Amino acid sequence: MTTRGFVVAHASDAVFERGLRSFFEYRDLGLRQATEGRVVAHVIRAAAGTEFASQPHLHETTFQLVYVLKGWIEFEYEGQGAVRLEAGSCVHQPPGIRHRELGHSADVELLEIVMPGEFRTLEVDSVQPAPAPQDDSGPGAARVPVGGGHPAFHLRPSAAGDAALIYGLAEVSARPLVEGAGKRWATDRMRAKCLQDAESSSGRVIVIDGAEVGFVKVEREPELIRVDALLLAPQVQRRGIGSALVQAVIRDACAADSALELHVYRHNRPALAFWHKHGFAVIDEANDHFLMRWNVHGAAGG
């Protein structure tokens, strides 16, 4: 029997050092020496007081696995778009896939296992993103399959005639929450707001196979992108459509180096959970709404 290559690494003996990324610290688990360079394994954590920066890149590997031990981290992957990993999440990064980090929490810790133990990292001009939903004003707009298991859809500019559709979507999703919190549903005010949204140049109706099933409105300023509305009919919720739209807006914010914000009704727990899952955090509150922000520089400098 042989013990060649046997290695044990204890947390009490852990030493973290700076490595590939200046904003991370790396703990070598000893596998590179134990496997004669075939495998390398690290525990990676955020380095306090460092500035986050991310350049699209790829790794010349044969195997790479990342498992999140603590906190969260978000990447943009070639052909996949934005992917947020939280504690317990795992990703296999195929050899040569283009990607970049979008941000991480200040307490993030990762386990990374890579083959071979020595590999090259090459910077590239851009990550080739997943195709964004098509924005087409024509009646015969193509269906858009945007990776994942959701149905194909397209967007068309909204008009005044869509106000009733938007009001119906808002009433179904928000009225029970408002009245459940003991507030009065202001029908006239909501209808006026929906008409204003419908007439906005930034309003888009979500269409699946000719059926109008949702509405999204995104306002763009020089240093800020604001999601003013994202409404989906109940029958198409939880099918990945909202996530695909959010990922497209996140890509726009990254490309423009802009902050990304929105307001959420404080009693709308499903919406709060949805936006939190996509990296938004509450930064302020006023009246009955929370102001949430997702920033391309990540949380707490991450």
C-alpha cells in the first residue's frame, strides 16, 4: 500500500495569499504538489480594502469547478448571460469559455478545483453574451429563444391602447398586496399611471405567440438605468421570462458602466425575493416602497 500523494489541509493551518486576482486571497490546499501538477485546488475569499475590476477572459484548462462556500458571486458567461451563485451553488466552467465577474459579496468564499495545476489565463475583448430579447415594432416580429427553459418571446413598443392591458396586469399582481396591507386601491390614480406608462417611449409589451402577456419599462439616463415596471400575467410567471429580461438589463448596465435601480412595494415579498436573487439590495425606503440597487461594481467594493 502506498501513501504517495496523500495530503491533509486543516483550517487551523490555513495561509491566504494574493494570487491571480488582486481583489482575492487564495489558500492552496496542496493538491498541485500531491498530484504532481495534475490538479490545483484553492479556497478563495474576498480581500478586504481592495478595488474590484473585471476584464473578460478565458482559462486554458481541461476542467474547472467552482463551489460557493459563503456569500455570493456573479459572472457573465459566453452564451449564458449573467449567472448568480450563492452559498451551496456550483458551476462547471467548460474549457475556454469566455466569462467575467460582475461582482461579489464582501464575505464571499469559494472552493475552486482546476486541471491542470498550471494553466494560462488569456484576456479577451468581450464576453459573447446570450442573445437579448428582440425589440421589434413590426407585427411579424421573430420569436426569440433566449437560453434557458422559458418560452420564446419578443417585445414591441407600447401605445396608449395598451393602458388597459397594463392596468389589468398591475391589478392582478398588486391589488391583493395593497388591500392585504390595509391600504386602499386607488383605481383612478392607477389607471392614469398605466396610461402614462403605456404612452412612454421606453414601454414595451411582452408577446408570446401573438398573446400579450406582460409589460416592461426601463428608463435610461447617462449614469443610471431604472426599471420602472416589470409585469407578467400569472400564467407565464416562474418560467424564466422575467429573469431573461433582468439579465438583458444587467448586461446593458455593465456595458454602460451604470448603476441599476428600481422601486419595490414594501409588502411585495415575492418581488423583493426575485430582485434580491438577481443581486439587488435595499438602499433606501420612502413611504411604502423600497429603493433597490444593483451596481456593476458589485456590493461593498466586490
